[in-house]
Amino acid sequence: MAAMASRPPRLQGAAAQPTFAARALPAFGFSSGPPRRLCQTGRGFVRPLLAAAVPWLASARRLQQQRCCGSAAASSKSHYVDVHCHLTHAAFVSHAGEDEAVERARKAGLHRVVVNGVEPKDNRAVLDLCGRHPDICRAALGIYPLNASAAEIDRADFTQRTGMEAPEALDVGKELSFIDQMAAAGRLIAVGEAGLDKMYGYTEKLLGAQEEVLRELCRIAVRHRLPIIVHSRAAEERTFRVLESEGVELADFHCYTGKKKLAVQIAEAGYYFSMPASITRNGQFQALYSVLPPDRVLTETDAPYMAPERGNWPNEPCNVPPAISAMAK
């Protein structure tokens, strides 16, 4: 695989909001040509070429369409995308529960559902689910931060402090090799979930273990020219620096809860942010959305978590359309 092009310099002012075609295509080996507006008066929505390479970015196109072109243009054929969900979570109980959730997503007009894995058993379940629904589901495999540092966790202490069962230790090297193989085989649309988490019993030792795994997953993403979907809770800046240092070109910060000033810097560096369905009620996500360039915003559900309404469990990909409608107002 040829080496990826080096990252372009950060842009300032109005130039800091490049289109998908101008900014992201070089990471996939395409030449982008001159920047283009995503929406032109009287001509409707301009569909960027990147859609052919990265279908999961359709959610940003859909949102941009509603923002720029109004409800009339938005009534055209939908391309809703959930770039981050966990349909293999126990909340969906069985294959029947997973399949029913996928069918509801189809009926709601979703074009793609990116199902994220977090540990070995889950990663294989993700591949199985996506194999049953190849028309809509796409796989992203990863190692969740707490799973990445599980070997370093004092299990009894973790449970006492958090009230949660500590994750089981895993053979990290073996799972990284499996993810690499699946990426090489063309079975992944992205790498993830991956990242850093300082929320639960943070120590530098734990974060160091998480960072080591994150770097390896970044290298897999770069090697196979895939996006990486990142978890960055309470460690947003460090996560950002890791991505930059590893030469990651395409990344999505899922459910970002860091500072808005840093978010603007991350967007200027060319990375994306996916807004969960809970943006309909969550002021923090609404505030983040207000400062981001429209072409850096994607949509997700983080199902079964982050539902539009409290107590609405489990959340599902079918909740993307109403969330986009709320964001487009």
C-alpha cells in the first residue's frame, strides 16, 4: 500500500471550512480539484465525490441539504446515516432484536448503519450482523478504551468506585491482528470504536495502555486508508494529538464532550464530529453543533445509549431522522 499523503497545513479564516471533496479525498488517493460549495441557490444540493468512497458521510450531506436548501430540497430521496451504534449490545437481546432494529432503520429511510465493535466477541458479532444485512449495515471493529486497559485495572477497586463490572482482559495483540486482517480483506468501512477515556478510575498507567492500543488502531486505519471512529471522554486533546502524530487523515469524534475551542481546532485539522440523537434535548451537544462548520458534522445514535428522550431504552438508528430535523431548524 502506498504511503498516504502528508497532512496539509491548517487553514485560517474562511478557508478553514473546506468541502468534503477539497479536504478529505486526498486521504483516499483522489485528486479533489478546486473547492466547491455544498449548496448553490437554485441548483439544489451538490453531492461531493467522496460519497462514492465513504458512504457514511452521507449523513453530513443530508444535514447540509436541510440547512442550506430548506424543507423542499430535503424531501428528496433520503441518505440518512448512523455512523456509530452498537446493535450487538445485550439490550437488543437476540438476533431477532438486532434484525428488527435494522428493519426499523430501513423503514425510517437510513442509507447506512455503521455498527461498531468494542472487544473480540463483539467484533465478531458485528461482522455477523453486517453479513446478514449487507444492503444497509457496515462494520467498524475496534477495542474500547476500558477494554484496552483491562489488564491494568484493579477489578475489585474498579467495581467499588464505579458500580460497574470491570472489563475482562484480552489478548490485545491477537485482536489487533484480527482487525488488521479484516481491514485488509475489505470487510470494514472504518476502524473503531477506539480512543481514550479518563472518566473511570483514571491513572497515567491506564491511559498509557489505552494510548498504546489507540496508536496501533490508528496505524491500521492509515495503512488501509480507513476512517477511525474515536471515543475521547475527558481526554479530548490527548486523543487529538495522538491522531495527528499518527498521520490519521479521516476521523470522527463520536459524542464529543470537550471544550468548544478545541473542537474548532479539531475541525480545522479536517476531522469530523458525529452528533447523537440526544442532541434534541442535550444543550451541550447543541452548543457544540453551533460552533462547527456544517461540513464537519455527521449523525449517530450510539444506540442503545443517548436516546432522544430520557428513559427511551434502547435507542435505535431509526432515531436519526428526527434528530436531523431538530438540528436543521
